[in-house]
Amino acid sequence: MKIKILTAALLLIPNIVFAAKEKTPEYSIESLFPIYFFNGYHLAFGIRIKDFRLRASCIDGGNYDYEPNNDQFERNLGKGCGVFAGYFLSKRWHLYMFIEKQSYVVTKRESGVSAEFDVLDIGPGLGYQYYFTENAYLQPALHLYWRKSEEKVIDGINYELREFDLSPTIRVGYRF
């Protein structure tokens, strides 16, 4: 499955190069701004040519808990970076594929003992760009993260980092 996804992403590159010859690129800067409320950061730079967009991002998830309903463990996103390749279905809706090198820090709530999982997340995303000025936009999206399942014993209890997460996101961005 991962090979199919990576192949599809690589097939987008010739289309983007071809589109670059036909239209001036637009650049953008984005951030998952809610992550700042959790002592983290996120910054992404993108280039859009016609209906295609490439974006690179870096993140530190701070202390946001990805498993708030887990009584035994807290899972935080550490530092990571990724590449996104997408296609705009219309002026605002776009589909994309991504590959991100991530680290998750899993901590046993009771003892504070933690372990780090270094993973490669891949998957599809669907987003919408809502412009509230001519160039500034809000971008809600939905990501499906796929990864190899991993297990570690943390303070005597087995923790399994599952194979997928469905994650809503919201970015604020500016197009140049």
C-alpha cells in the first residue's frame, strides 16, 4: 500500500513541472496555529502552480495529547517534518498525499515514564481553503495517517502505536 501511495505522489511531479511552464507560481505560508496553545509550533511553505501544490512543513507538537481518552498513556507529537503533494479539485477544495517523518513521545500518566516512537507517517488528506481576505485563508482539513504499528513496554505496560489515525486539522495561511 505504501509503495502505491508513494508512486502516486511521484507521478504528480511531472504534471507539476508541466504546469509550471504554463503559469506563474503562487507561494504560501501556513501554520497549524492551535498547536501554539500547547507550547508547540508548525510552519509550512508551499508553491502552487495551476491546480497543483507542493508544500513542506516542520512541526513540534508541544504538549498536545493525541489520546486524551486513554487513562494510562498520553501521546504527544514530538518534532517532525513532511512533504505534501496535492491537486485542487476546485478553487478551494484540494486532495493531497503526504509523507512525514514524525516522533511520538508516549508517557505513562501515573509514573511519568516515557518512550519515543520514530515513525514515517503517510496518507491522504482533504482540505478546503476559506479566504477571509484576498490572500489570507483558513484551511480546515482531514488527514488519514498510516504507519507501521509499533509496540513498546513502558513502565511494565505494553503500549501499541496503532497503524492509523484520523486527524482533523486547521491551518491559517497567506498566499503571495
